[in-house]
Amino acid sequence: MDASLLIAVIAIVISAATFLYQIRANRRQLFMRVHEDFVSGDRQRGRGRLWQFEEERKENPSSWPSDDFEVINGSLSQLNTIGYLYMRGHIPRSDARTLFGPTARRAIDAANATGFIAFRDEQQGEPVWPFLRKFTDQVEKPRGFSIDNLKANVRDLAFPEDADTDQS
């Protein structure tokens, strides 16, 4: 093989490896920025108010204080963005399901229980937060405690490659 051809092949391989590394680094960086927003005070306050309204059975969103309405709406909108990034593969899917999934599932269940989703759907004239809905469809509902569930969770932790064959 000619030396110049060999150098060209090596350069192409290095370029491809650098490109793939950069894609992975960008996905991880985006994931971290999304997580920072996820744990911000307003997002947490919005989810907390939503869960409080669910516990208090406040099922008339139009009567909620505007401050609460806005932070709840913002929190659900941010979860919709996470769902969008998840569905498009812009953030690591397994990590998104693990870190954001349980909260997203709880939030959408509370939003349904309080009538918030139905209220916002009616306001918009179409279903709101479609990516949040799709994301939570792929997130397992919380399971009650049982020895079988505990064994499954431990097995998933010990052998993650068996629990999640998602390559992203």
C-alpha cells in the first residue's frame, strides 16, 4: 500500500472517531443542561404545586392562582421538551427514562387527576404536550413493593445490559 494512501486512511479514521466522539459529547452536554433546568427552583416548585393540588383534590385549574398555574404549566412544558429530546434521540434514552421518567410519569398522572391536561387541551383546541405523553407511555408506572419487584430491580442494576437493550 502506498504511504500517502495509508496516511489518508488513517486521517479518515481519526476524523470519523473525532466526529463520533463529538456527537456523544454534545448529547451528554445537552443532557446536563436539560437536567440543570429540570432541578431548577421554578420547575421543582411547579411539580410540587401540581402534586399538592392532586393531594388536595383541586380539580378546577381555572380557579388556581395564576402564579401556580404558570409554574405548573412551565414544569409540564419542560417535561414535554425532555420528551421531545428523548423521542428524537438527542439525549441518551436510557438515562432519560431513569432520571426523568418517574417524575414525568407522576407529573402527567397528577395533571390528569387534577383536570389540568384536559383544561389545557381545551384551551389549545388540541392535545398539549404530545412528547411528554409519548415519553410517559414508555416509562413504566411505579410498582408497589414486592419481593419480586425488588428482585427485578436488583437484577436490572446488576445486569443492566439485560434490562435495557437500547444502544443509545
